[in-house]
Amino acid sequence: MFNMIIPAFIVGGSICVIGQLLMDLTKPKFTPAHVLVSFVTGGAILTAMGLYEPLVKIGGAGATIPLSGFGYSLAKGAMEAVGERGVIGAFSGGVEATAVGIAAAVFFGYLMSVAFKPKG
Amino acid sequence: MADNNLRKPTISVTPENYKALTQQFTPKPTFVKNVVRAFVVGGIICAIGQVIINLFIASGLSRVEASTAGTATMIFIGALLTGLGVYDVIGKFGGAGSIVPVTGFANSIVAPAMEFKREGYVLGVGAKLFTIAGPVLVYGIATSIVVGFVYYFLN
């Protein structure tokens, strides 16, 4: 149960530090939205170059929980589907691999927004 | 004229000097503090994610399924804590440490949707869910398709 917790902490923390530096060094151009978009895109590109997979091996959730891990799943899904189904896989693979995450985000997001009132 | 009544400055301050002086009194950038906080908060969130994934593996899911289920669980937790107003507090402390993990993605979905509920359930909640998630999905999915194409033509 406590497998991989220290690597997850270190890798996850380091990825977040990159986001923090991006925001602090480019203030005020880089908003949280920019951080999230660049992490998804960056994660997908690093995966395509074969550089993100090793990070997932080392850091486990430390690499998959940050949004760059979402980009990793998208790119990995697209490449695997291309291998199985050819060019149509480029369109289906990414969304298929991340369908659970996207559906969970929409469903839980909607539920909580309806259930709760904003504070303050 | 009022200007004539002012005494001459006793020290000669050139614009350069002035710049140096103001720099001396501006608070030091909080880079180090922010970085440490982002590391600790981001690290803790990912460690919690790892514990959840380990529990899913122990319950019999494969590694990939457990990772997917773990991500969905973290999205649920992030959305719930945003609704309860707790994630705001974590965010003020953790900076990017609370934005970059998928819990921060859930926060970026719930926070604007909740805020714009008074504009209705279609154009308020429904539309604002995607204020930040929209761009993330657009760039994420588009990139994955380009990656798929490049992979297709290279093989």
C-alpha cells in the first residue's frame, strides 16, 4: 500500500515546481489556465518523443496525476491505436484512453457545481 | 508658484539611483517560498494519488485500470473539496502545487461553474464548466491527433 509513495512525492512535487516557476518568471502573462494547457500539450509531446514514459516508471502517480500525465495518456493512446487500427486510431486513441477521466471530470464537476454554493 | 517654495533636494538622486533605491525597498520576490510550497503541496497530492492507486491494485485491478480509477477518484476529491470551499485554501498556500495535479483541473471546472450558477443551468453551469477545461481538451486532444499522425507516417 505504501509502495512508490516517496518517488510519487518527489516526481510530482518537481513537476509542480516547473509550473510554479513558469508562473512566477512570466508574471502576469501565465495564468493557471496557461499552465494547465501547456502541461497537457507538453506531456503529450514528451510522450511522443519517448521521454515521459521513463518518468511514469520512476514516479508512478507523481507523473500521472499532474496534468502532464493527462497529455501522456492522450498521446500514448493515440500511438497505440495507430499501431492497431492505422490512421483512424490517431483520432480515436487519445480520447478513448482518457474517456474515464474526461467523463469523471464532466460528471463530478457538474454534480458539485449544482450541489454547492460559492463561498464568500 | 509652489515649485519655488520647495527646498532644493539635499541629495542628488539620479533616475538610476532612484531605481536602485526603490529596488532596495521592494519586497524580495517570494520565488523560494513559492517553489518550496508548490513542491510540498504537489508532492503530497501525488502521494495521496499513489496510495489510492495502490488500493485499487490491491483490490485486483490491473496497473493501467488502477491508474485510470485513481485519476477519476482524485478528480472527484478535487471537485468535492472545491464545492466545500477547502480547495481555495489549499490553492492559496500551494500555488502551482494545487493547480498542476488533476485535482486542480477539477477545481478549474467546478469553481467557475458554481460561480455562474445564477446565469442558469445551460449557459451558466453547463458552459462555465469548460472555461478552462475547454482549452485543455482542445489543445490536449489536438496534440494527441498530431502525435498519432506523426507516429503513423514514421512507421
